Amino acid sequence: MSRLEAKKPSLCKSEPLTSERVRATLSVLKGIVTSCYGPSGRLKQLHNGLGGCVCTTSQSSALLANLSVTHPILKILTTAMQNHVSCFSDCGLFTAILCCNLIENVQRIGLTPTTVMKLNKHLLRLCISYLKSEVCGCRIPVDFSSTQILLCLVRSILTSKPACMLTRKEIDHVSALILRTFLLTIPENTEDHIILGKSIIVPLKGQRVIDSTVLPGILIEMSEIQFVKLLPVKKPGSLKVALFCASLSGDLSDTGEGTVVVSYGVSLENAVLDQLLNLGRQLVSDHVDLVMCQKVIHPSLKQFLSMHHVIAIDRVGVALMEPLSKVTGTRPIGSLGSVSPSTYGSVKDWCTAKFGFKHFFHLIPNEATVCSLLLCNRSDTAWDELKVTCQTALHVLQLTLKEPSVLLGGGCTETHLAAYIRHKTCNEPESILKDEGCTQTELQLITEAFCSALESLAGSLEHDGGEILTDLKYGHFWSVQADSPSIVNWSNLLSRCGCGLRNSQEELSWSFLRSTCHPFAPQTCLPHEAAGSANNLTLDCFTAKLNGLQVAVETANLILDLSYVIEDKN
Amino acid sequence: MVMACRVINKRRHMGLQQLSSFAETGRTFLGPVKSSKFIIDEECHESVLISSTVRLLESLDLTSAVGQLLSEAVRAQNNTYRTGTSTLLFLVGAWSSAAEECLHMGVPVSLIVSVMSEGLNSCIEEVVSLEVPVHHVFDHIDNTKTFSGLETFSVSLGPFLQIPSDTGLMQKEHDLKDVAPQPLTIHNLSGRPVKSPQLFRPQAKVEADTNMSQTPQTLKNSLLADTCCRKSVLIHSRHLNRTDNSQQISKPDGFLEQHGAATPQAYRCNDLVELEVGLSHGDDSSMKLVEAAAQLQYQNVRTQQGSCAMPFMFDISRIFTCCLPGLPESFSCVCPGYITVVSTSSTTLIKELQNQPIRVVLIEGDLTENYRHLGFNKSANIKTVLESMKLPQDSSEELWINRVLEILIKFNVNLILAQGNVSEHLIEKCTHSKRLVIGSVNGNVMQAFAEASGAVQVAYITQVDENCVGNGVCVTFWRSIPLDVVDTVDGMAIMLKTEGINLVTVVLTSPVTAHMQSKEDRFWTCASRLCYALKEQKVFLGGGAVEFLCLSHLQILAEQSLSKGNQACSGWLHNTSSWLASSLALYRPTVLQCLANGWHKYLSTLIYNTANYSSEFEASTFIQHHLQNAIDSGSPSSYILSEYSKLNSGIFNSGISNKLGQIPRVYDIVTPKIEAWRRALDLVLLVLQTDSEIITGLVHTEINSQSLRSWEDCLSRLELKLRDSSDTVLARHPLFRNNAGEPPLARKVANFHS
């Protein structure tokens, strides 16, 4: 007999952000994400403490997914970041740090949430319209006729993840591979709409990174025995393909609940096998040359098929089903009943390939926008990190194709943007004051909080105790060794700015990032030749960063606006 | 004073310290003389004898995150190359201390990472000059016919690793005898070093002494390893072709002319026996077996393909090892076909099947009634009911067995090889009807039989039809050993063979059962070394020559960057715009020096382990001496090569006396070695860059939500603690040892050297 318990009353807490515990936890979370940021970011070991595999990473996706957070405020934050990462792959840490910085800075000034939200939103609008405008000084249009900018973009992403453990040579190799992979997914004959193909990352752990490669078509891993059996069967010309998503293993998969009663002497297994063999007969009479199955094919059916010179490949896995059906033009077959001939598709050719210790069935489709990126790395943890990084880079390339711009990386966009906003609110405050109905002081305070959040975000790129300077012409990011003598000829001490576009010999003047310098107008309108000479620039994805900026500000606003947390204790 | 002390403590990186203490346990496995270790489980009083890094790490409880990364790295190296794990483990230890020392001296982490990584890259480029091409070694094989060649060489190794070859093995046997009766003195699972000085030192000493008195000069020069009678010049050396180094080698042309022209094939390794001896690294008995297996495989393939076929590839997947513990060493041998142990109850059956070709069926999985292929889900809710009152006479298993027998009779099959288990009952029935069933057969063996006999592997016996049955397999007793000897192995060894089967069985025997595993491991290590050398068609000059070149190369780089400043190292950093790029010159010599110290430690331990020296200090002095010579000479690689030729011309051969002509080179394999280095450094750098450990993956249950909450509490506590602390970055992270107590997020790691 069940016993009813009286419901517990809900727990209501007011002003959750003022709680010391929340502040402290938020600050540790910030510490974790900040310490991961950038090419010299520190790594985190994630593991379950029970002997599970150890993941060494500095990726926001891995971190956020594994930090078990219970407090609603932190949950809002991590969920927003995870959503951003799942849509844009890149700039997760950027978003998280900026959001934490904003919350922290705004809390310190103690204005009413409504004013804060209004002004934050206004500043965000300023940022976005500037970044999108023609005069923007930190955006480079992408020229798809040359690979330079795209390579720089990919290289910047790979460099920013030190846990991939790549040397410079390996970074160059993998960047080129990623770009080739991306290009292979673009269809050749384009009409109005481009539908991008798919790239599949095939793991090959334990091998050298340099051995990584990309192949058009689909690679299906198989056992050595299967591989050897396949070698002699080879037919020229295109092949008729049947693709099954139903299991052909001959088991009774869905007997449902309850008990099935069978008379003695009746074998259900044999009945199913007979059905499978009937299916096999149909496939043979339909002149199918290649049968692929997501799950397992019964050995007897395989034997039957191979006797009739039909290649049978099983255990393809769910991940390959969609690309397989796409490139072959098949409709995956879900039942063992009779198969309609319209579900069959075709492939151009196939061959077998061996990489490292793995054997593959290599399917070459008629019109290839699907390719397989065979990715190698020495250790499991470095491979996992490299895989996610490659996926990010491929996604970023797709986003760049849609919106052909990139932003300057290495902290330069952030410092430049901060300088722009400072200058804007200082010189033309009238319109803002009028629109938002706030005082000059309030605007100044919020601008300071907003801009220093951006600047300290840029400063988070430094992990070895260096100091950050900004030049007073372009507003770019420059790093310098700590405790450098104060009266110094900066141009000799510095070499290049964070993104690599500016040289210290350009007759610039500098000031420390956190020092109170007079607002200046950073030079807008990036000259065209700058983009052309871009050889070794650090670049960021435009779309991802823009969205990250929005998510960070909006999430910070949301969290700052919370006045009650009501918890159902039942 | 107090201040200084605090800073030092905060700079301690716990992850690196763990790595070096883990690595310390495998120190004695470096080099050809490996001291065995006993690992004893204190709880169940079981013990294992191990003599390799892989087995050591398997037996240690490395549940900490860093420990797991370490064993993952070692496992990956072993799975890919089956060799180089001791090198990997040792370098992990040496370089984690090196990285820690850099931290100590205040070098920024990012700089340690880039300089070490590029430093090793530079070494890897440098050692190309010590590669020796391996070509056409099998061309000479037909002339030698037998593998007696090895016998003449078996007495000695390359001088750098010079020990009378038998002592290695003998010492191990002694160790075993000495250690076995007194397990209490050894150690427990928590990992104190096994090597107990009282037990082992005397023998090593004696050995060292005899060596010392015998050949003081050899030892002095042994670093340069090669005492081969042939001259050695490397014309493909990148060193010689590099313009910026040309002033170091005074007359490159003359140099080449002088040696190169005289003996055109001198810088190659064309002789299989020479290669094998060079790669045996002191393990002659295993290498002898490998050599025999390779020869047998070669002959097999040649007779199958005829003479004009593709170049021969040594395929170790077609070598099978059969371990017979309890038999004397002398029974170890190599045979064509498949040798396995079957129960003595089949004796009469074997006698009857002998001397006639029999038909075979190959089963991929288990041969039991209940076995279903992988991916088949049995439905639990099916109930069979009897409709009539007539009870079935046989159980379902008996019905199944009868069915199987019917099929076997129908196709006249007398031999069944199954990869999985076989029903005991079926074996019994089959034995009665003169059919031999062997279970747990290795997959490669199955494949070999499938190819040679024409059989097709099937999952179920019901699949068998005429096309699946193979022909012409012969069964005999192995070596027709007197049965009373074979009995000791709980069964008897039989041999299965087919005409032209591409399968070689290596029978490994040892009177000491505890030794069996390590014997098998050592065989495979040698086999993979030979396999890689043949596959890559190149080897390194071994005996520490490559490592010595790395050491002197780094030393020179460090000195250069001290004098030349920043020019030498542009492009050594990913992020050239950071301030780190401009301060690279400041720290580079320090970091390179630390990396070089790792090599130094490696070489000293290597020659100390080889028992030529009574202390590591002595060994280290010896290395230092040669290092100075090499650096003074201007070009370490030519120094190494010239020392080789000096040895060859007989100036220093007095100590080695009349054996000189027979002292072979020592070789090392190329890619596995370099990959071991890279893996070691990668692991160290990965741990170096890690600042926190986050424990995740708690099951979402009621109880654990408590701990979820406590994660946040934990963080808050950590943060509070941090606020008190003045040190900003280093103290924040649990991997840095904190004075205030146990770091909250870090797991406790068992300390190996308490």
C-alpha cells in the first residue's frame, strides 16, 4: 500500500544574486572558463573519479556539459552557453566569460536592474550595428577566390585548443585537410540554393597526426575477415544498392510485453530465418549488388548473398545511415516484408582500403558531396579534442560561407570595440540619454562596466602574467611582459598586435588597457590591402562571435533581473 | 627565507610529480638488461613476475587521472608498435622532472610547451642522419640457407650495451631463485621498488667488475656503439648537405670520397642476420626464434608465389605463439603450421587421424547449442508448451549434438576449429566418432587455415555446405615427445598443417611457469622490431647513438641561442604576437637544457642498467665526457660517425680482442622510437598545461544530488580559500600543491614513494 506524504512548501529566496554562495560559485565558474581561454589557456582534466576515461580539454562544450550545476542562476548561464555552442560551435568560452564579466561589473555599480538592462541593450545594439556596418574597423570581408583568409581562420581555431597537442607542422596539415574537407562538401553544379554535403570524421587513434587524410565518399569500417572475403569480388560499373535500417539479425525484436506461447517443435528462429532468406531471394532476383544494413545481418543470409555475388556489409551504424541514403539515393528499408524496387539506389564504385590497423569499405558515390575525414592523433584524449575542434572549424567555415566576413582575433576585436563604444558614448551621449531616459552618470557607469567586461575578456587571453596594452590609433590588443620599465620605447618591445595585422613600427602610441585613458576614436574602415596581405592573421568567426556577444549580454541581463527563486521541494 | 620556501612550494605541479613518481617504477626496464619485478597483491597473496613496462602498468593501480593518462599512453604505444614502452615511460619521468624544473625557474608554461615541443622536433629532424637503409635483406637468404648465422653472433651485443649476452638471462634466473623463497622482502602493490639491493647488487657488481677489468677502453668508447667490421658513412645525412653547417665539416667532399667510394654498400644493412642481431638488444634467444620464423615464412611465401612475385613482407599476424610452461628451454622451436595443446584423452583419436589428409570446418564463434551470432537478441518471453502428452525423448542439447554430428558425417569432416568455446558434451561425442574439435583458436590461425585449405568460416554448423569444407589438413603429435614429458603441460601438443599454409607457430617453453608471460612478450617485442625495420626499410644506429645525438644537438642549440639571441628561434611559438615571442630568447636556453637533461638521464640510466658502471654518477660522467668531445668537435653526428670508423679501423679494439670481427652493430627501429618520444613529451606537456581536475559523471539519483550540491559548495569553499591566499594563479588550482591542505577537487593519489 502506498502512503501519501504531505506536500512540502515551496522555498522562495529573494535577491538570489546577493547570496554569498552564488557569487562565490559564479566566480569559480568564471575562473574555470577564463583559465581555459585562448591558445595558451590551461587545460582541465574531466573524469568520473571511478576509473572512467580522462578527458583533457579546454573546450566550452565539454566543460559545460560536465559541470553539474544545480543552482538556477548558474543553470541559466550554462544552458544559454550550451545553446549557443550547439548552434554555432565556436565562441563558447567567449560568451561565458563575457557574461560573467558583465554580471560581476554591473553588480559592483549597484544601479537598478531596469536601467542596467536598458543601457546594456542599447550598447549591444551599438556594437552590433557597428560590427555589421561598412566602416567597421575589425571586420574583414572574405574573398572565396583565395584560401588565405579561410586557412587563417581554421588555423586560429586549431591553435586556440592546446589540448589537441599539435605541432606547427601538424596544424598546417590539419588546417589544409579541414579546408579540403569543406570544399569537398560543396556541390559542383550550383543553382539557386546550395545544399552542402556532409563530412564524416572517421577515428584512427594511435597513429600520427600527419597520417590524417580526407577521401571523397564514405568509409565503412569492417573486420579483417570481412575485408579478406571482399577482395576477390569486384565488378566494374555502377552498383545497385539496398540499405536496411531494420535489423536483419534474425531475432524477434519486438515481441512486446507478456509471453509468447509456442508449441513444441515450432522454431520461431527458423521462421524468421526463412523470412530473411526469402528477402535475400528477392534482393538477388532484383539484381541488387550491394546490401548494407545499419545493424546485424544473419550469417546465413550473408552466406546466401555472397553465394549469389551480392556484397553484404552490416553494422554500418546509425551515424552513417543518413549520408549513405543521401549519396546512394536509397530509402532505408525498415521491414522484412517485400521490398519495393523504388527504394533501391546506386553507387558509382567501391574499393577496399587499409589505414593503420583498420580496414575500410570505401564507397564512391556518383555525385560526391560527402567525404570522410580520417583523423589521427596519438592519444585518445588528444584525439577527442581534435575531433571536436575539427567539427567546430568545419561549422565555422559553413557559417562563413553564409556570411562572408571574419573578425580580427587575438583580442583585437574586443579592445577595438571597447574603444569604439567608449568614444561613442562620450562624444555623442545625447541620443542615448534621450532614448533611454537616464542620466549622464548612469550611462558612464554602464559604459565603463560594459567596456571593461570586453577588455578584461581580451585580457583573459594572457595566462602567463603578461600585461595588456592597447594602441591609441587602431585600438588593437598588444601584450607585453609584466614589470616592463614604465618609461620605455614600446615600439621596440612590442612586435605585432594580437591579430597580427598591425606592426609596432607604425608610429603608434600605447597605453595600458586598464589605465584610465581619454576615450579616443579608433580608426575605422579597414583598408582593403590589409585583408590582402593577411598571411598569418588570427581570425574569428563573425557569425558565432556576433551571436555570442548577444547571448552574453542578454543572459547577463536576465540573470541581473532575477529577483526571486522559487524552488519546489517535492 | 620563508618567502622563498613558499614560492617553491606553490610552483610544485602535482600532476608532473605524479608522472615522475609513476615513471620511476619502470626505471630498471630501460636497456637490454631488465631486472624482473614481483608484484604481490597483499589481499589475496597472489603474485606476478613481470619484466616489462606494459605488464608493470597493468599490475599497478593507476586510478588517478594522471596515472590513467600515463597507462593510456603506454597502452597506445604498445598496441600500435609493441615496443618502445620502456623508453616512453622513462622519458615521461625524465621530462616531467625537466618541466617541473623549468616551472621552478619561473619559465612561463606556454614557453615550456613551445620550446620543448620544437626542441624535440628539431632532434627528430637531426637524427635522420643516423638512419641506415635496410634493403633486400632477403636476397641473401637463399645463400645462407640455415640460420646458423645467428649462432656465431650470439655471444655479444653492440658495445654500448655490451654485456656477455648470457648473463642477462642467467641473472634473471638467479634472481628468480633468490627471490622466490622470500617474498616478504619484496614489495606490495602500492608500488615500492621491487629491486632489493641485497639480492641483486652482488651479481651486477661481479658482472660489472669483470667487464671493467676486461675492457676499460671499450667502455670508454662504447658510446659510439658500432664495432661492426664494415665502415659506416652516411651520405644521405642531412647534416652534410646543410649549408649552414658546412663550416663544421671541413671537407664534406673529401669525407665522402674517402669512405664512401671505398665501400659502396657499407652504409646499408643488406644482411638479415646482421639486422636481426642488431635489433635483438641482448635477447638472442627470442631473436633466434624470430629469425627462424621469418625464414620459414619467407620460404613458405616463395614456394607459394614462385620466384618472380612481389617483394616479401614479414607478416607477424601469421605468426602464432604456443606457450608450453614446464618444458625445458631447449624445447623452444619454430614449426610450420599450427601447434596447440589438446587433452590427453584424444591420444587414440590423433593416432587414428595421423598420416591422412582430413577435412576441416571453421566456426567463427562458439560451438554450443545456445550460441547466437553477435547482435542477436534472445527473446526472454517465449515459452514452449507441449500440445500432446508425448514427451520428447532427448533434451534439446542432445538433439542439437545429433544434428551437428549428422552434418559432420554428411560432409565427412574430421576436424573442427572454433574461435570460441566448444560444448564439452559435443567434444566427447565427436571423439567417439573420430572427430577432433579444437576450441579457442586464434583468429589469424583460422584465417590461415581458411586460405590454405579452402574452407570458409561460418557462424553456425548448420551453414556448412560443400563449399565451406576445407581439405588436406594433417594432424600429428608435436615432435613426438615422450608422453611423460608432455604430460606435464596438462595435455599434449599436436600439430596441424596443410600444404602451403602461411602460418608459423613459435613454441615457447620455460621450466619456470612464472617466466612464460615475459618470454612471450619478449618474443613479440623482437618480432615487431624486425617487422618494423623491414617495413620501414630503415633503422637507426642503436645503442644510444640517436639519443646521444639528440642530447648533443640540444646542448648546441642551447648554447647557440645563448650567444645568438632571438634570431635562431623565430617561429618557435604558435602565437608570434604575444610577449612570449619576444622573451623566448631569454628562456629558451634554460628549457632546452632541461630537455637535454632528460636525454642525459636516459643515457646514464641506460648504461648504468647495462651494468657497466657501478653507479649512475659514473655513467653520467662517462656521458658528459663524450658530450664535451662531441660538442667540441663541432658536429656531433660526424663525431659519432668518426668514432665508429675509429672502432672499425681497430685502434680501440684491443679490449674486444679477437672477437671484433664478430661484434655486430646495434640497431633501433625508427618510427616506433620517435613516436615513443613524441608520446612521452605530449603526455608531459598535456599534464603541464592542466591546472585543475574536475570530477564528473555522478549518477543522477537522489543520493547523488547531495554530492552535486556539494560540488558547488566545494567550489565556493575553494574560492573562499583562494581569497585568503595572496598567490593568484598557481594556488587557485588543485594540481598545484596547496599549503593549506588537501586540494578539494583533486583526487587523492596514492603516493608511490612515501
